[in-house]
Amino acid sequence: MAIEIPKTRYSGKVKEIKLGKGEKAVTVGGENSYPFYLFEGTMPHHPRIAMEVPDCAPEEWPKAAIEPFHDVKNDPVAWAKKCIHTYGAEMICLQLTSTDPNGLNRGADEAAALVKKVADAVDVPIIVWGTANHEKDTQVLTKVCEVCQDKRLIIGPVEEKDYKKIGAAAIAYKHTVVASSPIDINLAKQLNILLGNLGVADDMILMDPTVSGIGYGLEYCYSVMERMRMAGLTQQDEKLQYPIICNLSKEVWKSKEVAQPDNESNMGNAKNRGILMEAMSAVTLLMAGGDIIIMRHPEAIKLTKEMIVDLAS
């Protein structure tokens, strides 16, 4: 007698969102089952990986992380082009590190001009990521929205303390927002409700639950993301049905484990260690429901893409 395997019934669906514009625009979301549960539902769009590009030379990066980009580290435009033409990047995440008030503290006009320059030079979707300093991000990201009004950017992080001004600018200039909350399902839902009340359309919101890498609370991140997907897919919670973006790379590569050199650690080759930590963290977040993962090292990205193909086949 044939055995019928029990299957979960899903009443919800992750919203489909188109990012960018033109031939290189990408669509994320649309799945109507748990991540890669293709025996129970469909996943019309595979998760995407955005390659990280800092807006200034990253002096604090470990040697293994900067090595593939040593020739372009002082030029964000050249860096973005290399990510696309050499490493096949489908999306770019421009990290506005230089605007941090505790760092170079570059102004909004200068930052917006740089974003416009990068956006003019590439044709893939661009994520623009601030520093999570509410006052400075409000100045910088609203200016970026204005200067790049025809570019269809993805703007983040947008948090509860700055969502009104940044959200309003995104609405006015037609950009997607990244709703960022501190790894809490209720706070994530609340921010999505606030953005909706402000007037941000459902197809212009991504969720950022704030993630970490292996060894730094990844299990808790997984649990919260899993609950988001359960609520959206099986409990018809429409405010938790948005695609999830994970700003992973900086969390992995700032950890002490990837910075320890070979001769000071019993954990093997430092380069391989960093690559594997990033790839393993990325795959874990994909299994938790991530639709976009921001990553750094080309070899870690290659491993993660191979895993996506295997899981989705």
C-alpha cells in the first residue's frame, strides 16, 4: 500500500516585488511554501545575492576579504563594475560607510552624488545602505532618494525612529524601502504597519530582521525569520508576507574568527575560514526564509549560488 506523506497546507504567499528597472531588474518573493519546500509548493523566483561595495576604502577589512578587490578599493564605481563584469553580480549593495558620524562623516550632498555616479554606471538593482544613525541617515537617504529619483533604488535601513521622513522621500521618488527591526517579529510587523499607514505600497517594502553570522546569535535570527515565514504563510498575516533581505557580509567579516591569522589559530587557513563562515551563514539564512543576501567574498558567493541551485532543483 502506498504511503501518503503528510503535507503542510499554506494559506498565504510571499509578495512578489520587482527591484530595479530595465532588462536587469529582478523579482523576489512569490513563494507559497516554506523555503525550498518544493514538494509542498512553488518558489517562482530563486533567492538573490547582492555584492557589497563600500563607498570608501575599507581599512578594517581582513586581507582575505579585500584581496579580490585590491585594484578597485579606492573607486566605488570601478568596484561595482568589477562585481558585475568579473563576478556576475545580479545586484549591488552600496554601503555608505563614509557617512558615519563616528567616522569620515561625509555629508548628504557628497554621498548622494556618489550614489548617483554608481547608479549611472551600472544597470543592475542597487541597494543603498546607511549607517543606522537615525539623524544622519535621515539627511543622507532622503537626499539620495531625491538625487536618484529615476533609479528605482532600494533604500535602507528604514527604522521606526526615521521611517516617516525616509519613507516619505521613497514614496515621492519611487524607491523601495528596507524595513529594518531589531530581530523581533512583533517589531517587524509594527514597522510594516507604520510604513503602510504612511502610504508605502506593499510592492515597495522589504523586511530586514537584522541578522548575524555563525557563532554570533545565528540560531536566534533563524528562529525569528522562521516565525515570520510561518505567520505569513500559514496564519495569513499579510504584514509578514514581504520578502526578507539579510545584510550579512559585514557581520561575518568583522568577527574575530575570520581576522585571526593562520599562525595564531588552530582553525586552519584564515582565507578559507572566512569564505566558509560567510557561505555557511548565508545558506542558513536562505533556509530560514531569506530572499536577498548581501555578501562580500566572490568564492563564498559562488558556493552559496551552487547550493541555491541544488536546493531548488
